[in-house]
Amino acid sequence: LDGSQKPHWSNDPNWPATTSPYSANVNGKKSDFFQTGHNFATNLGISTRTENTQSYFSYTYTDAEGIVPNNALESHNLSVRMNTKLLDKFSLDTKVNYIRINRENILHEGSVYENPISALYRMPVNIQTEDVRVYEFTDNEGLNKQHFWQPGINAPGNAYWALNNISHDHLEERLIGLISLKYDITDDFSILARSSIDRDNFHGTEHFATDSYIIADRGFYRTRDNRGFEWNSDVLLNYQRDLAFDLSLDVIAGGAVRSNERGEIIGNSGGRRSPLNVPNLFSFGNTSNITVSESFSRTAIQSLYGFATMVWKNAIYLDISGRNDWSSTLKSDNRSFFYPSVGVSVVASDLMATTPSWLSLLKLSASYAEVGNDTDPFQTVRAAEVHDGGTNGFLQLATTIPNANLLPEKTSSAEMGLEVQLFQNRMGFDLTYYKSNSTNQLFSIPLPITSGANGIFLNGADIQNQGIELVIHSGMIRSSRFNWDLTLNYAANKSEVKEIAEKLDRLKLGGGSALAQLWLIEGRPWGDIYARGFVRDEQGRVIVEFREGSLRFNGLPSVTNGFDVQVGNYNPDFLAGMRNSFSFGDFNFNFLIDIREGGNLISSTNTIMSVYGQTEETLIGREGGLVFGKDIFANETAVQQDGTPNTVATTAEKFWSLVGGCCAPVGEAFILDASNIRLREAVLGYNVPQSVLTNSPLSSFKVSLVGRNLFFISNKAGNVDPEVLVGTGITAEREQSFAPPTMREYGLNLKFGF
């Protein structure tokens, strides 16, 4: 970056400049790509009450824009509820909730072509922002072309092109309705009948303009429509009575029927390499090779259940329940599953003959519960898909083989709790210990290609979790004008894979990626991350290549071929938090600090950016080379094949080309510690005094300044926010890939009461 003039990178034949300085971007920073986002939410709530009727109306409107331009959201949420006493013994409860969400230009994360962040981060530092913002030009045929320094590359292109010429838009609608009728047969005995519906519709579109490299050279258009409908009805008999000897009884028995229907239609403009007849006219009438797929499923669950609560002197509580479900997604021999629960709690302080003045509450509790779960459709019978082609189309069987012997999943859990309140609730704590076992969990395991299928469904694992949860609160200062309350929370969990399916030594979770995979192995914790790693000798030292006369491999660490090195675990050792709340007159202030200790994540961003020389670590050894175990990864002991210390240098380019990249990276080199402490929230509020509101229509008025995710107090992951990951699924919680910068939020909250 010496400032010398080099041929300009532009692929526009009419670009005015023929050269550009070989120097760092002087006209702007990559951060200039982003904008200040906003989120405006307005809520109106109205409640009324008469002698026989209660009603509530709520409407919330949200208008938001993200920090990436063109990314926006608009939502409407309307809710109406009415509870009416029709007669002396009849009461009616109704509810309707309508939600409409319109999302524009949804940001895709990951190293994908449609993610402008991925393109932005890869942009060489000598590319001038003012040149890149001219993201397209018109060629001699009148077509818009992408303005880019590597035309046709099999990687994300100009970030501004992706921002303006690739879009993903979603429209979501949901309608929820409930009607409930209760009849009091006697003072102690009642019957309740309820029915609810939940209907949702989704419409999504994707547009890729002509010249979106590799993914849509000639343009691409796709629509996706999903529809869902759930109908749930139940009847409950309820008996409540105060018995003799200070006993009370509450018993509920009933049955329910729930049915679900899901459908999806996907239309494509003939595949992402098939041309649109008229460039950038996104219509299925503008392509000669439409492909359409449609799927549909229907499931049902029938249930019988009962609950009973017995209370003695409002001090000893006994809860018992039992439920049996019959699921349509399981075969007849296995579709019935029963899960009970029992719990007891004792308010010991109410049973003491004399309670010490400093003891406000002493409560002990214990419980045991089982929960059952069925499976998705078409996992016990093999489905077929109808495809176009040939003379009359053809059938294709599902690529995963069903298992007619699938059992329902079951989770058994036990808990014990202790709650203590002291000094008239001035101080106290709530401690819970739990242990759970999840058995018959469902997995799809891969099969050899010669089997004619990709995998098979089976009940795969028994996984145990146990841990503690603790909440401590204290009124540090209490006075007529000033109060300070402190709340601490702590949670720690340990997991273990107790058993996996017969004839298997390990089970893979999800699809994984080129960087890392999650595997279940007996005796190991849930959440272990496996990746390619460094080859080590019996003493754990990294073996470095040295071949006489070889320039290609000398000085490079040996690496494994498969995902066989356990490089970390995404689960934290513990989570903790601290909230301080202060009030002084009409002012109040509180802040929350969140703590995560332990656990790992792996950064796909760093993996790819290292090959582009865009991470700080890649500066090491650019001049004069680097020695593995000394200049880079100095915490590792590196030896040559004969056991002698490694002193052989290699170049930075060769090293990062070996361990980085998108296709076969060495995940061990990019594992990060997810430990962090952050100021999660701070709120400063003011309650306007009643004396000020006397002559106004307001009964109350509160104004608050709110800040969220304000800053890290510490972050061992460095340039990565451990909470901004690829997704929220099981296999996404351990990988970060080209996410937008972490957002710091500032807000103003106005609350009016009438």
C-alpha cells in the first residue's frame, strides 16, 4: 500500500479513471455502509368493565429499519378480548388476535451470495468506497452489469449490488381465535368447553437481478407460500371444595383434540442458472422453464388428562397430574404415550409453633414430571414426490428412510427447591436443583450411497442434564425517599450423553458445515464441537511438516482429514446476572449486567477473512515469514516429525491458506472462548407527579430513557459477539458467520394513563 498508481479495477469499459492509487481506502470506511436503525412502537390499550362484562382492546404498530439499508419491518398487532357473564351460571370468554408483519429485504447471514455483509467484509482495503457505490453500469446490449473487481467470481460480489439488486421479502399474517363457555353446575362443580383456531399464512419472494454472479447469472425469481391451520378443542370438568380438617381439593379432568394442517408451494423461474426472457422482469410468465414443488401434511393428537391439587392449611400443597396422548404421526403400536407428574411444596414457616421475627418465609418443594413428544409427519411411512419431466412426470421417494418402530420422545425430570425470605422480605433467595433425562430422541443418521437413500430415522440417544438455579435479592437501602434493590441470579448446567443407539459409536446433530459439526458420543457432554485440527504426537505437541527440498509444506502444521478433533463445547459453564434498581422520589434508575462464563463458538467469518488477509492475525510474518509455535499460536508446542523443536519458517500466505478458507478450514485454529460480561440494559425513568397532572386528562405519565446492549465490560471472543450467531437452532448456536455488527439501542418510552 505504497500509494503507487495501478490499473483501475473497474470492469466498466466507460469508467473515466484508468488508474487508482494502491493505498488504503481514503474516502470512507466499511462502517459507512451501515446506517442508524430505528424501532418505533406505538401501543394503545383500552379496558372497560361493567357489572357483567369485562373487555380489553389493544393495538400495537411497529415501524423499524435495520442498520443495513433497505432492511425494514412494519407490523400491526390487533387484539380484542371479552369476558361476559351471560346468566347466573353461564360465562363466555372470547378472544381474537390478528398479526400482520411485512419484512423487506431480509438480511441473510453466512457466507452466501445474497449477504451484503459477506461481500463488504471481503472487499480489499485499497478499493475506494466512492467507486464501489457505483454498483452497476449498462453494457452495449443495454443490460445492467455488476461493477466489480473480479467479474464472475464464485464468491459474493459488490456489497452495494447485493443490497440493491438481490432482495428477500416476506409477508406474514396470523389469526388466532378463542371461544370458551363455562357452566357452573353447582357451587363446587363446573364444566368448561373451549375451542381455538390458529391460522397463519406466509408469502415470500426472492429477486436476483441479472449478473448476480454464479447464483443467478441471468436473473432468478422465486416465491414461497406457506399456510398453516391448527384447531384445538377441549372439555374440562372442575371440582373445587373445602373439606374438613383444613383441607381443600381442586380436581380437573378432561379431554382434547388437536389437529394441524401445513402446506407449502414453491415456484422457481427454472433454476438459478436459467435465464429470464426479459432481464429483471420478475414474473413466472417471463420464463420458459418454471419449476414448482408442493407439499402438504395433516396431523392430529387426541388427549385425556387429569389434574388434582390438595392443600392443607395453605401450607402443604400436593399436585398430581396424568396425561395420555394418541398421535397420528406414530404407528398404532407406539402412538399412545402416558406422562404423569407429582409435586409437593411445604411452607414450613407457616407450620412452626413460633416463627422467628427475622424469618418471613421458609418454603421447601420437590417434584417429578414426565413429558412426551411425538414426531413430524412422514417419519414412519415413506413419502413420494411428484416431479415434472418425461412424458407424464415421475415419482421420487423421500431420501430419508422411515422407521415404523419409532417411539415417542420422553423427558423425565426431578426438581428440589428451597425459598427463604428474611427480615419481612427485605432479603431472600430461591434455590432450585434439577435433573432430567431425555430418552428416545429422534435423529436422522446418514446411510451409504449404495442404500439408495441419504439417511434413516431412529430413536438415537439418552441425554442427561442436571444443574442449579439461584436467585438472591436484597433491599440494600430502604427509606421514605431513597431505595436500592439488588438482584443476583446464577444458573449452571452439566450434560452427559448417557447412551446412543445400538451399533453406533456416535451421532451427528444436524447438517453441520465445512467448518465444524456437533457429535454425540457416550460419556461426553451434549454440545461438543468437532472439526479438522492439528495432528499431534503422544505428548500433545503439534507436528510440523519438514521435507528435505520441499518449499510447499515446510513449516506448516500437519492437519487431520476429517471432523475428528474435539475443539470445544458451546455450552457455558454458568450464566449470571446482576440488576441494581434505585428510586429517588419520582425518579428511578436500574441497570442489568449479564455474565456468561465458558463455552465456545467458532467463527466462519474469521476463517474466510484470514484467507483474504483481512484479520489482524494475518499481519504476523508478512515480511520475513513466521514460525508456528513461536510467532503464531505461541501457546502450542510445535515439533518436527523427529520430535525436535520446530524452527522452520513459512509464509503468512501459505499458513492462512492452509488453515483458513471456505472449503476445508481447520476449525481448531478458529475456536473462540464465548465468555463475556456486558451491560445489558440501563433505564432512567421519571414519574410525573399527580400535582402536575391535576388539570389534564391524564391519570399517570411516565417517561423513560432506555439503553440496551450498551457495551462489553469484557469479551474473550475479541471481534465476535458470542450472541450474534448463524441462527437459534441446535446446530447454529456454535457458529458465527458474517453477521452485521452488534447493535446498541437507545430509546425513549412514553407511557400515558387515562
